[in-house]
Amino acid sequence: MADLKYYDVILRPVITEKSMSGMGEKRYTFLVHPEANKIQIREAVEKMFEGTKVKRVNTINCRGKNKRRNTRQGMVSGRTAKTKKAIVQLTEDSKDIEIFAGL
């Protein structure tokens, strides 16, 4: 397991129609470091966004996609990088996350 600091755990928010529909229930989606666990994700959210209390964290491991390309030597195939998403549920009395407020 990697020694991750809290600012290395959360990479960026996921802005999709499905993730935006969960904001009314205080459910936010983030792209996180692939080696981060649920405890590290909980601590990172509570430290980065003051006034938030995390109720639950769900994680999803996403495999990389197969990609092919032509080169002078012929067809080369490979994979894109694997990713990990975290869906963070906040408690009812916690503050909202401000980066999602304007969307």
C-alpha cells in the first residue's frame, strides 16, 4: 500500500448527469487514487472540505479500456490506465461541498 497524503487521495470530481442527480441527497462522486482505501478517502474529504462529515463511502474499480493503433511496425494493442471512483455520502447535518455548489 502506498503512503498517501490526504491531498493525493482525491484527484478530481466526476461531473456527469448521474453524479449530479445525487447531490440533492448529499452524495458526491470523485475520481480517487487507485490504491486509496475507504478510510483514506473519508479522511481526505473531511480534511479538504471543512464542515463535512462523511456517513458512507462506496468505491468502484474501473478497468482500463483496450486500445489499438497502427504504427510502421504494424498493429500495437494496449490498455489505458485503470481508475477508481468513490461515491461519498455526507451526513444530514454536514455542510455541502462548495465546488459542486455552482453547477
